[in-house]
Amino acid sequence: MSPLLIPLAGIGLAMIIVPLALITKYVGQQRHYRHLERMQAMKSGAAPAATPTLPGPGAVVAIGAGVPTACMLAAFFSTLSLRSYTPDLVPMLAVIWGMSTFLGLCGLMTGLILGVMLHRANGKAAAATRDDSAKPAYDPDMFDAAHRGY
């Protein structure tokens, strides 16, 4: 193992963790600000801001197809980078391709679950808009003047 690998891994790890922490903090602040805005709108009696739209089917396709493709490409390039005279080549290939297959299947399952959730959410939204424009229910007692003594 090269002694240069440890500092490079430390730098690479920091390059992943720091932006991830900053993005997480930013998303949390945005969610907090949206909550405060909704509470202020409710307090003042104004209509709350529109809720953000759901991610479209492109996001589901990107997860369902992109993750398995990226996993298989990573396994392929990892296999190409192995030396052919390594004594433990077969176990290394089994680990590389096994984990790649497992992660690809997890990506497929996640895409399937998200697709079902998106379909249900779109169905509920369509039903809500259909019910909004529907004729209101008729209440016969509302127009009954006989029992009021007229």
C-alpha cells in the first residue's frame, strides 16, 4: 500500500463530508423558513403559500435506472483495474460484482417504491381537483320552508 494513499483518502473524505453537512443544514433551514411562513400566514388569515410540487417521473427513472447502471459501470471499471495475476482474484470479483448487483437491485426496488408512491399521489391530486369542481351535495332540509312556519 502506498503511503500517499492515506492523506489522499483523508482529503477525499473531507471533500465528501463537508458539502454534505452544508447541504443538510441548508435544507433544514429552508424547511424551517417554510414552516414559519405557513404559521405566519395562518396567524394573519392569509392563504398559505402553495406547497412545492412533487418530483416528477424523471427523478424516479433516474433512481430506478441510473443507480443500477452506475453500479454495473463501477463494477466493470473495478474489474478492469484488477491485476490478472492476483492470487485472490476470484473472491475479489465475487465481492465486487455481488455488491454491485445488490446495490443495483436496491436501486431498482427504490425506484419501484417511489414510482408507486408517485402514482398514488398523482391519483389523489387528480381526485381532489375532480371533487373541487363537482356539484355540491343537495340537502333537501336546506330549502324546506314548511317546518319553519312560513
